[in-house]
Amino acid sequence: MSIWDTLIGLAATALHDKPRRDVLLAVLNLRERMVACQKTYDDYQTVLKEDDYDVIMERRRELPAPTEHSTLIVYDPRDWWESSVSLLAEAFCEADPILNIFSPNTSHHVLGYFTGEVYSAKGPSTANAYKVLERAGADIDLTRDDALGSKFRTAVRELDSFIRENFKPEEVFAARKRVEVFPSPFVFCGEYWLRFPD
């Protein structure tokens, strides 16, 4: 059984013991981080298939920016992929007290490692965040070509089903306002650009 199956099972159990809004918020936050992880990874792989990554990103930086916005940055999938891995590890740790995802022993080690190593790192620390996800059995392996395994790829659909079956649309919409969505605090603008929201 994968951590994703365990997550959904424990979330269902937590619905009987915890406030519904807390369970929903934890699940939505975790789902948003998973979606960001998947999107940035897919975008990164797309660039890798085109040509040398750094060459392509340099070309994109030289493109004329959309004129209707003044403050823009080039969307760099590799950087956002690294950040999304760190944010996913953080979401695991944030959801842990609510959903009891891990056994107490595993939880102690994961949270301790995350607090001591990842938060103390300057900037995104993909290597440290990856160790958190590896300990959780999240089916992410940065050493292989297909870094996101099949269990990870199906987990979002299973989470969606769980949410649809257990929560009303109005509950989801209300809770979603409290979830930080990718690519916060930016929004996409054109194919390669990110901008601060208006």
C-alpha cells in the first residue's frame, strides 16, 4: 500500500474525529502541492526534450516581454520543480498532525528531519526535501528519468474522488480560498512569463 492510499484511508477516518474543514484544508493543500509538483516536472521534461536546458532558458529570457505588464519574470520550470518538491515535503509535514499520515515513529523522524534540515537551508533545498518524501514513500525518485512514479501520478485523481464523495462543493470552494495555489504569489502571463497579480 502506498503513502497515497494510506493518506486517503486515514483522511476518511479523520473525518469522524477531526473538524471537517481541517481535514478538507489539509487534503486540498496537499493536492495543490502535488499538482504543482506534477506540472513543474512535466514542464521541465518538455524543455529537456527540446534542446539543452540552459540554452533554451537563455533564449526565452531574450524574448520580448508582454507589454501590458511591467514586472515579469521568465518561468523557469527547473527552479519551480525544485521549489515544488520542497513545498510538497512541507505539505506532508503540515498535514501530519491532522491526518496522522505517518506512524508515530516515522512522523517523529520526518518532522525532525524537515525542521532541522529543510527549514534551516537557505532557499529551496530539493535534496533535503526529497529525503523527507523518500522517507514517506511518496514515489518520487530524483535519480531516475521518470522521477514521478505511477502511484504519484494516479494519487491526485484518487484525492479528487475522495473530495467529491465526502465534501459539498460549497465546502470545497470556501476552503480553497485558504489554500496557496501554484504559482503563488505569481500568475502566468503568456507562454513563458510570470507576473505579480494585479
